[in-house]
Amino acid sequence: MHDKHKTFLTEYFSATKEQQCLLVRCINRKSRLIRKSTLQFSELNNIEDLTKQLTQLAWLREISAEDKNDVINIFTKEELFALYAECSKFESVSPLKKSIPKLQLQSACHALIATTIPESATAKRYLARNCDDCVDYFLFLYFGNCRDRLNQFSLRDLGVMKTRDTQVKSTPAQSRFECKQTALMMFTLQNMKQRLKTEATIDSSQINALIQQIPDYKDAASEAIHYNIKFKLAHRLLTHDRPKALDYLLACKDPHAQEKWCREAYKDGKTEQVEHHLNTIIDAPLSDQLLIFAEDFLARKYQKKRTSIMTDMLRQNNQHIRLDEIHKGRVEHGVVEYYENQNKRAFKTENNLWRALFGLTFWPVLFETPGLGLTTEFDYLPECLKQDCFYTKAKAPIKRVLASLDTPKKWLTHLAEIAAANYAFSQSIFHWYPTLIDELAVLVRHSDLSSISAVLLNMCRAWHQTNDGFPDLMVLDDNKLRFEEVKGEGDVLRRNQLLRIQQMREAGFNVLITTVDFTIDPLQPYVVVDIETTGGRAQHHKITEIGMVKVIAGEIVDQWQSLINPLRFIPSNITQLTGIDNDMVKDAPIFSEVAEKVDDFTKNAIFVAHNVNFDYGFIREEFARIDKYWRRPKLCTVQQMRKHYKGLKSYSLANLTAHFDITMEKHHRAMSDAVAASELLNLVNAKRSAPSM
């Protein structure tokens, strides 16, 4: 801690309990501006005197000119209007109408002279916290970020937020930073980064000033934040001063800034400079992802290549399989089932397999080495991984661990011992589950250990860049191991996935890309669904009616419908639309009473609806409210009609039924709409099943 922080703590511990309590109450307020009338607490007497005492201690203060931006962002519209009216008496500004939108009112208030604001009666109703720089610094030292507040402790004590009950037994409490200078520098950088997220209105002069104010850096972690802030400010400056912004981007050692400069400069016609810079990046890239971008951009823009590297990877060295469309939405599980039907072992592993191997292999180094592990009960990721300095700080022990695990038996014994001693310990490197060690055993027994070590060393050197993007599946085929990245219809290969595939292949692993399309089984059951609701958002509204028809081979073989009591008022505009009013649903079952029927009726079927995400989202939300997981493969008749019947004026249910002469008894009633949508499904399936020409 620095001198001012020590002084604050001395004054705090010298204060009375009542003064401390009021300060903590004020600190817990979301806004640093506090309306005096809201300071009412039954456990504290004479709030007015206590407020004066905290003002004398300089923990609170009256509003000043420097609070102008906070005032404009925090005050209500009524308060801003009153403030503008008062301040306009001292300035030659035009009067405003009360109907003015708040955004325009805020813009008008920005034009006010800052020194007139504290003199207004509206501003005098507020106090400002005056100790945030110290308190925020303490919170940063503890939590390691500028987001978490004191209410984290309240949430923990109330049982709302889970924390780790204990540290790893052999790990003492530790500091996040090596010295107070590093801590203050990181705090200043993180605080500036956090402010940029909340301060939307910054003009060019402010941006230029902020860029000059960015603190310098002294290590890799602070360097990354330093240049990330510079990139975000330069990005904002593009709309104000494009030439200056491009200069900042070019000079910024952030990979995103370099990519942005290339794209924007190319738009401006600076093709020669961009080509030269792309070659410079390829010679010395700031990151693997930037290298991928540079090679791809150079090939497509200068060598007339028509497809991206990601597209080429999807087309080359891959395999293609066909699955039943029941697996739509769960493609990876479908591929696993496909292999299991061929007596091959397949596991859905994605990132967790490799993250678990990393975490368990280096567990003693990560969690039991002072200065590297978990700092507080709120932490789940070791500090060395948060700051991406694991290899820098623990190069020797990392190499010792890998050297000691020179046989599969030794490696598996090590993994089993660590897992047995720490199973279910809360951390965020990987997820525990019962078959984890079995899956790791398959990996270790059927891989070259040098290949595994190469992948893990990449993760040690750059955790943030290498802990995701791993292939979806691990497959054991005829005692040979391979990994597969699975891509369904419309899926694209992301840069991080491309990099992991390249790195794993370079390490010696067999990695395939498996593309999947779907076949149509004529006997596949479809359940066509329509619902009526109290409103348009699943999180805030409820279902009032469900209609479902089961379709097999184009015929309706079963149907079910019911009104649903939403346990809330149905708005009149909804009643006008659907014809369903409050009297109609008052004796109807609530959703939990029909949930089992809905579950059974839709089981082993494809969920179909017109604009499927609406109906599906509401039903899934209703199941979530009764703590039940529910998921089905889905098909949207809107999307499919657009795909197979192009050029129609409208794809609404009413217009499609009219166009195709489909009978519709009661539009906006669930069963009628479900039956109509089933006819659209038959039209779609007729097109999908037709032999391609």
C-alpha cells in the first residue's frame, strides 16, 4: 500500500462504528453520487450528523464541477430538466421542452458550464463519495479486478454466491502482485479499461488526452492491457479523426489493432503500405491468430485467392458423414453415436479433456506454489494463468514435471493420485466428472508422450491463447487415436479452432475435420407446435395455450392441445390478437401440470414450428422454471420455406397458408396454427426428399 492508502485505513479504524457503518453503506451504492434523502437506515441514528462527520473526514463531499459527467449519466430525466432550467439562468442557452428525449437532454446538459452545476438546488440534494480511489484500490488488491464490490461478501454470507470454502491446504494466503508499484500500475490500467466500458460519450480531444494518460507497462500482463486500451481508444477515434486513429492503430502492439489498421487502411486505398505491413507481420507476428489473419488477407486481397484459410481447411483433409436429422442441434452427439454403432470408441471431449490434462499434470505447481495459485476464496483460476505468466514464472518446475512423466504408467498414476486427492475441488481450469480419468487414460495410452508434452507446453506459454478451440471428439479406431472437429450445415471454422488443429498436427496428432449433413427418414416423427402467450419474451411472459400435432409420413397421427393458466394477467391487446382472455384460463392447468404430457408427446420427435425459436424458447423456459432440463432437435418452417420456395412476397403463416390454399380455421389459436404449419412441413419435406437434378 502507498501512503495515502495507509492514511485512509488509519482514519477508518479510528472512526466510530456508526461512521464506519454509514461509509460502508455508501460504498455499497452502485453510483458514486448519492441522493441525501436515500440515506435512511433503521440501525443508524441521526444520519444528518453522521453525514456531516463523513464530509469532515473527506469521505463524502458536495457535488463539484468535476462531477459533471457523472451527474449527466446518473440523474433522472426530471432531475436533469430541473438542473438545466436552473443552470440556464446563468448562461445564454435555449429553453427546452419537457417532452425532449433524455438522450437529447443529456447532450444539452453537456453544453452547460460545469461550474454552474454545483450551485443548483438539484445538485445540492446529492453527495459524492470522495474515497473511491482508496476503496477501489483495496478491492482491486483483493479481487484482482475493478468490477467486484463489497456486496460480494454479502452475497457470500447470504448463500447466494458460492465461494471456495478453503484454500489448498499447503498454500498460504498470498499477494497478487510482487510490489506496490506494480499493483498501482495494474490498478490504474484496469481502472481506465473499465471506465471505457461505461463512458460512451468521448470526443476526439478527450480520446487524445486519454491516450497520452495511459500508464506505461513493466511486464507482459501490463503491456497487454496498455495496448488493449490504446486499441479501444484508437478504434473510437476512427469516427472523429480517421488519419490520427490510423496512426495510433499502426503504432499499437495489440494484435486486434494491427488487424484493424490493415483492414481500414486497405479500405482507404493504401494497398502498398498494407501489403508491406502484412509481410512484416508474417515475419514477426504478435500472436498466432494475427499470423493467420495476415496470411489469409494477403492471399485473398493480393494473390486473388477466392477462399479463406478456414474455408480451405474445411474442404481439405476432411471426411463427410450423413446423420439422421434427429441429431440436428446435437451434431457431435450424433457423430459419437455413429461411431459407437460401428464398434468404435468415441468421446465428446472439446476443450475440457486438454484443460483437465493440463490442470492435473501441473496441479502441484499451479495450486501449491506460493505466488502462482489461488489468492482468495473468490478465486477459481490461479493467478499465474490470469496474468498469463505461468511459463515465465515456473519454467523449471514445468520442465521437471514433464521430464518425470516419461512413461504412460507414470503419467496415469500421477493423474489418478492428483484426482483422488482433489476431486471436486472448485477451480475453473476444467470440469470434474466421473469418467474424466478414463478418457485421459485413452489419450495417454494411445499417444506419443512427446506429442502430449508439446501441446501442454503451448498451453503453459500462452494460456489465454491456447486453452480453447480443441477438436470436438476423440476417437479410438482400431487401437489408433485421432481427433475430429465436427461441423454441421452452416458451421464455420473459427480462427482459434484452425490454430489448435494446426498445432496438434504439428505435435504429431491425427486431426480430421468431419462435415455432416442430414438425411430424411420418411418415418421420422415430427411434432408441429404452436403456442399463444401473454407477450413476446420467454423470460418475462408465459404460455396461455399449446397446440401440438404429431406427423409421420405426412399424416397427422396424434394431436394434443390445452389452455394454460399463466398465473398472470393477459393484456387486452393479446386478447384482441388471440381471443384468449383471463376467464378462459382461470380454471386451466398451469404448465407444471401438463409438463409431463408435453415431454412425452415431443419425445423422439423433431420439434417443428413457424419461427421455431419463439415456440421452442417459451417451452424450454417453462421447463427451466420447474427445474427440468428439456431439449429437442428443431426445424423452422419459416427458414425452410424461404430456402425451398424462394421469391414469395411474405413468409408469415397467414400469407403462406393463403398462397398454398391451406385451410386455417382460427388464426392465432394454437391448434389451428399447428395444423396449418404441419401442411407447410409436408411441402418442405416434399422438396427436401425430391432427388436432386
